[in-house]
Amino acid sequence: MNQKLLIRDLTLRDGQQSAFATRMNQNQIDRVLPFYKDANFYAMEVWGGAVPDSVMRYLNESPWDRLEKINVGVGKASKLTALSRGRNLYGYAPYTDEIIDGFFKNAVSSGLDVMRIFDALNDVDNIKSSVKSIKKYGGMADCAICYTVDPKFEGELGANYVDVFTDEYFVNKAKEMRDLGADMITIKDMSGLIPPSRVRTLIPLIKEEIDLPIDFHTHCTPGFGLGAVLTAIMTGADIIDTNIWNFAGGPAAPAVELVYIFAKKLGIEFDVNMEAVAKINKELYEIRKELDAFDAVKQFPKPFNPLTDELPAHIDKEFDKAIESVRNFNEEDLLAACHAIEEYFNFPKPNELVKDAEIPGGMYTNMVAQLKQFNSMDILEDAMKLIPSVRLDAGLPPLVTPTSQIVGAQAVASALNSNNNREKYANPSNQFVALVKGQYGKTPVAIDPEFRLKITGSKEEIPYDTSNYKRQENPILEEFGGVRLAQNEKEELLLELFPTVGLTYLKGLRKKEYESKNAPAEAATAELKKDVVETESQEPSEVIESPMPGNIMEISVKVGDKVEAGQVVLILEAMKMENDIEAETSGTVSKILVEVGSAVQAGAPLIEIV
């Protein structure tokens, strides 16, 4: 019986997230849905990841509307899939089973068929509740193993280091997920760091142990992607994740059109309607031009349709060479052939810096963005060098959201500290403290108790405890006619999962609704006022300034409050990390110069104390 290859299309989620900062609006999504209905993909990843946050933060759209409209547009032609982070869902808190259950109930009722569930620490205990809930409401649990590599150290530490992330490690994780009730297993290579040689050993080992469909997910950033995908196909992967031509390659997954050519050459059954894919791709070309401001690559691939365009003889030979190289276990020749194919079609060249650093491309670009905010690009090299040691100190977490963000932000902060003659961990983020404390779950290796004491104040591991979880406030907005901020369960979930972004989005929504019912002059009086002191006769003894660019997430004091030195007065969200801002002196709050949701620059005055 011929092998049948199933395709999960990532274009509308991971594709646009990897290359265009998740900026596709609903109108652009709607333009391609009629063609997707005919494409016959096994599955379409359309939600989760950065989508729920980004559509609110940047597009002022509802994440729930996004999922529901795609469901209406595609129907059940393909399974609609999403990505979530186990107990953390899309936030940084360990959510209660009640919130997790409510989230999956609403996700499935909105059209979701499959949830790809991963944990940033590969702590399988953290995905139990999600697996239970998605299956409870009739969805499928796609449990993802986060592929990662061991850090490289020089000197004595390097000589004594014993590899943690072995084939046995990943196989055992797959078996644990099977035992939880997984319906399928994904090898999730979020960094594109898995070489074909590792794929060749790992997939057969997993398939020997578990009788579940295996999905393979990777990216092309370091140059392994296409060769790794071909190897995955030829070693028995059941499902391959791809993007459509104009959204493929570079930081994204390989193009489905290239996979189609390989499948035909191998005699593998391939049910995707490539005529419909060509129609989608034509529209994506126009959409990509519209997204030029967010295009991380700015390099369009050469136009190509495998149904109508003939391959040049020398490129056709490279496809054959790649196939033979997999059969002969020749990784060097395989990668050379794949790079020749990608170069001919003008896909981005391998990012050697990311390859050598062995970190996710998204993590690298985030670090660059952070340092540009600080006008400190000169310490990028120092920050990159700190990643292995920061990662090891924190228990060797895989570099995937959110741990890649936590480790990357801490490496940047530590490099800045060193540059300013401060201790390496002088200002750990709340999330880094929580990671070291144990509140994200079990790290792959144990954290040194002395380091935990230094960062958290205690040698003891303190796991998360959802019994003390406090739900976000859902206030009555008097300024907008006395309505509740969140008006249904789905909106309440947005507040829980995205406290700052959800608050801003829902306030804007309520304001718009109010203004549509009232005269503009009346609506104008509803603007929120900043909290200022009654008298300005006293000179402030301290002006608390923002140490970095960010958004005000929470203000824990009000004008007139007495504060002590070291007391947390507000929380600043910077680089997607929460940072406690403390008073350096005791006194009385005289002015609050910002409000929740405010965007501030480094050095901006926040609070005055007299």
C-alpha cells in the first residue's frame, strides 16, 4: 500500500506569525477562505500562538471572531487547529482547571477541531488539564514535544557537561503523552534546529514505541528545514506542516509546493488540491505586498506553480539528488541539494548566526528589538554569549515561548547590568523569578538551591498553586454608561489570558459602543483622567522613572498612599515580561503620571513621592 502524506497548512497562523508579525487582518483572511474550502488540507492551523494577542493589540479585532469567521468560511473541509501552552494557555500564569475548561469549551464551540498542546519545559504534568478538556468537548489533543538542543559550553563546564536532550528523552516524552490520551504527537521544532540526521533516528524510534499519527513541524531559518521535512517524509511521518509559497521559507516552514514535488517523485499519495493552493497563493502575493511594513524577509520567492510550470533540468536533478541523499544517509549532500533548490526559487539563505547560536530565530529578532529600544545594540554579542549560562542557571528550559522570551530578556538585562557595572541578576523579571521558583513546572535539570535562594529568597522549590489564583476584575465602567467591561464568558477569558491587552481592547470596544449611542460631546466627557495630587506646592523627594520602554500593566498605589522604600508601586510590562517597579525612598504618593495601559519610554516619569 502506498504511503499517504497528510498536510497541515500553517499559513494563517504560524506562517504569518513567523514572517509578518501576525498582522493579517480579518479582511485579508476572508479573501483566501473560499479557496481554502476547496484545498483539501488535512488541517489548517489558524489560531492560537500570537494570534489572540496580536489581533487585539495591533488590529483591534476579536480573537473569537477570527476563529468563528474562519470556521464559517471553511466549514469542515479541513480540521481547524490552534496552538496553546498547556497550563499557561496564552498567558504567563498557571491557570486553574476552571479557566482551562472554560477556554476549551468556548474554543471548540467556536469551531476548533484540534488543539496542539505543548509545555515550554516539556513537563507533561502541565498539559494534563488541557488534554482532558479538549477531549471532553469533542476536540482532538495534539500533544507536542518541544525539540531543543543542549547548550555549548567552553572550558571545564563543557568538558563535564552530560547531554540531556537525547533521543531517549524525546521518546519518553512521547510515551508519557500517549499515556495521557494524546490523539497524535507532534515533534515541534520551533527553532528549525533539528538536522536531517536527527530526524532519521528520532521518528522511527517514536513510531516503534507508540501507535499514533506523528506530525513533523520545523522552520527554515538555519537552513535545515527542507532537508529535515524530506527526511521526515521518508522515515514515516504521517503529517507534515507546511506554508503556501509566498508565505514559506526563511523563518517559516517549507513550501507545500516543494513537498508536493517530492511526494510525486516518491510515489506518495498526496490529496491536497494544488489548483486551489495556486489560487490562495495568488491572493497571498497581494496580501504580502500589503504587509510590507511587517515583512521580516522582504524577499519574494520566484513565481512557481508545480501544476503548470516545468522545472529546469538542473533543478529537477537537485530534487532527485536530495531523495538519494536521504536514502544514502548523506546529510551534507542532502542539505546542498535543498539549498540549491531554495536558492533557485529565491527563498532566503540560511541564517548562519541563528544556526551557530542554536536559538530560535524569533528569539533572536526579539533580542535585537529589545536592544534597539535601549539603544544598546553594541552589547548584542554579549547578550548572545550569556544565553547558555542563563539557561543552565534556570534549569535548562527548552527555548520556546514563553521560556525563550524569559531567557532572552534576562540575557539582555544581564548584559546591560554588566555594561553598567551591576550584578548579573540585579533585576530579574517576575517571570524569571517564577521560573526559578518552580511555578512554571519541573525544569529538565534541577536548579541549584543556592541560585534559587539568590533569585527567589528561598532554596526550596515552590510549585504553582492555583488555589490562590485571583481572577481579573471585571469593573463597571461608569464613564461608558455603567456597563461591565467584559460582557460574556469569552470576553472574561480575554481578560484572564491577556490582562493588559484584553483590558485595553475591551475598554476601546465599550467606548466605541457607548459613543455610537450618545452624542460626541457627551462621549468626550467620558475620557479617563490621570490621577494627580491636589496641591503642587511640595517638591517631590523622588520621581520614579521607567527603567525601560514598556506598558503599564498594574498600578498598586493611589495618590495620598504612604509607601515604604522597596515597596512595589506598579508593574511594567516590557519585552512581554512583567517588571516590579519599586520606590527607592519612603514617603507619600503625590502624583501618578500614567494609567494602566499607558505606553512609556525609558526614563519616563511614572510616580512622584514627597
